[in-house]
Amino acid sequence: MEIELTKGSRFNLSKEAPNLKKVAIGLGWQVNQAGQSYDIDASVFMLSADGKIPNDKYFVFYNNLQSLDGYLRHSGDNRTGEDNGDDETIYVDLAKVNPAIQEIVFVVTIHEGQEKNQNFSQIKNAFIKIYNHENKNSLARYNLREAFSQETALEFGRLYKKENEWRFQAVGEGYSSGLQSFVDKYVTKTKQEESTKVESVQENCKTKLNISLEKKLEREAPHIFNLVKKADISLQKANLTNHKAKVVLCLDISGSMSALYTLGKIQRFAEKILALGCRFDDNASIDIFLFGAKAYNAGEMTIENFKTFIPNLLKEYPLEGDTYYGKAIDMIRKFYFPISKKGNQKSANPVYIMFVTDGATSDESQTEQYLKESSYEPIFWQFMAIGKSRKDVKGKGILGWLAKAKTSDFTFLERLDEMSDRYLDNSDFFSLEDPESIPDQELYDLLMTEYPNWVKLAKTKNLLQ
């Protein structure tokens, strides 16, 4: 028989159902204002005796669906609450949950509630219930009938241990700072971390993106979101998990690139670099520069405009009849570090340039000079040639090397990569006959071949803070 609870009332689970081990916590709600878009999430904080989570993995939410010990599981994100029944469910094996856990707090929050002027006064029929996971028999239910106003976060209820017995309390307590209210309350922070937002708590979960960008990508650009996760794997291997950088894509628009643009290969490659940009910088954008006979700043490629960005670009910047690397390098340097001065230039975050071409340049000496000067700046140049060279990543073994040596089209880029007389080795180079000839994961690994070491040296050389 289900017991109806009111705010503050308690239910002794161990006494009422002494043999029950596996329980389910159902949470539900409905939106009053039809037509508005709400994103409502249930989350769980599993607390030790000091009232704090003992590890970030004991904060269970839509992107970390299982606790560290594996005995509390989240059903997944139902953003709207439009369906009948429980909107989100938490499953707990009370017999096996980590003994250090003394309290399990169930909260529901409105994502970006303050920004969208949304709160729990616009939500009706909210409830939390506890039931037997195996036979579905409901044990207790709390309907939140309180009059809420500006609250964007509610603590619905909690399971807690007292005298080695599991008990449940109906809480119904509201907060106005969204999920951050509970992070501040239940997560231990160092002095350095006190000013960080919810994203810092989720940093050790499946992605390292901030919560708003992560949800936006998953909802609006799932393809980019999947690429971001692949980029993240490469960054973890390179020990750049928390690294921040501005990502730039510099594209050759000489006539020989025509087929690559027409077939959509440059568009798809740009999307892969956008994903890297989302991982390095939560502005969710990359800057695009172009070069042919002239150089151009083509603006930002973003999550909002990426789907048709490259085709639209060519309408404004038709393909040209020559290639000048140096003009693009000079424009990029002046854009990010416009103040000319002697010596090295220091910055908090570096600029990572993905430089793509399929042909030789008409200004070799100028390019060499600019690249040497750029070695005093926090800019890393990742050159990728589309064609054959001795650094074609698909050529394997002695026979592959001999074949490449006979048909090298990019001797100048190879020379740039090995150029001396630089303050710091600030470039890397590889080539592919086809930009889609390698898996995404391998591409991201290639992009991190020399960059991590450059980051370390740039700090010792006083280029990065």
C-alpha cells in the first residue's frame, strides 16, 4: 500500500519493506505553459558522512548516468516531462551501494531557467515516489503542492541512513540558482575552485565541455558532438585534457582545390576542425582564413552556421589562380597579435592554426620569414597538404617510403617543418592524398603529434602563461 507523504515527513524503508534491496525513485512534472521549450533535469548527489560527495562520479546526472560504485543508475534525460508516468527514474541497489554513502539526494532543475525566465511556478504535478524495482509496487509518494515562485531548482527528496536503516524524507526545498545551488552545497571545493561553475564538477565525466555547450551540441549538432568526443580521446592521450586554445582553419582557395570543395570534402573536414575548436574553446566556433592570390578573413564558423558554411563561402570568395602562404600567415599574425614588438609575445591561450593546401606557394622566402618571426608568438602552425609527399601518413614501410620519395609534391612544406633558426619549433606537417582517407580518431591523433610538446616548450620559453 502506497503511503502519501507531505513536506518534511519521513518513511522508514528498512522497517516497512525489510527485504527490499533494489528500489526505484520516480520523478515527474508537467509544464503549465504549452508551446514554451523547457529543459528539466533530474540529478542525484550521493553524500558521505560529511555531507559532501566523496568523488565527482557520485554526482549522477544526464551525462554521467551511473555512480562510481555502479549501484545507482539514472534512466536518462527526458527534457520536457510531456509523457505519462515517471519522467526520469533513478535505480538504486541499497544492499550494494558504497558503504561510505550515507545520504542520496534527488534534485530537479530547470536548465538555464534564470536566463529564460523559467521557474517552478510554471511547473505543475511534480512528484517523487519510491517503489520496488522488481515488482513495481509503490511504497511512498510525495506530491509537491507547495507554491513556488522564482525557484529554478528543487530538492524533491532524499534517502538517508540512520542507525543502519535506510529512510526516505520528502523535502520540497527550492533554490533560485539552478543546479549550481546544489553544487555549492554538496561538492567540496578548494579556494581556487570556489569561483568555478557547474562545469568544473562535470569535468571528470564523459566530456569536458561546459554544460550549456554540451547540451546545445547534443541537441542541435549531434554529428559535431560525436566528433568532439573523438577529439577528447586524443587530447586525453596527449595530456591536454584541460587545455584551452583558439582554433583557426586556414584554407587554400586556389583553382586546383575545386573538386575537394565540390565533393563536400572541405566542408566535412572543416566540421572536424570545428569539433576540435569546441573542445579547446567553449565559444563553439573557429575562425576561418582563406588564401589564394590574396588572403581573406572569412569570419567565424559556428554551431549555428556550420552546415552550409563552406558552400556559402565560395559564393563570396571564388577560387583563385595562384597560391601565397605568406599572405595568409601575415594576416593571421596581425589579426591575433597586432602590436608589433621585439622579443616574445606572451598569452594565456595559444592559437592553433590548421593550415590546408594542395599546392606549392609562390612566396617561399616570405613564408619562411613570417614563420620564423611567428616563432616568437604563441601560435602553432599545423600544415596539412592534400597530395603526395614523403610525409604522407598512409604510406607504410620501405616500399611506401620509396614511392613517396619519387613523387614528392611538397618539398617546401617538408623544409618548413624542419627549418632551423627559430625561437621555437612552431610547426608540424603531414600529407594525405585524400582528407577522408583516415578515420576521425586517427586524424585527431595526428593533429596532436607535435603540438603537446610545443605547449610545454612555449611555457618554458615564456610564450604561454
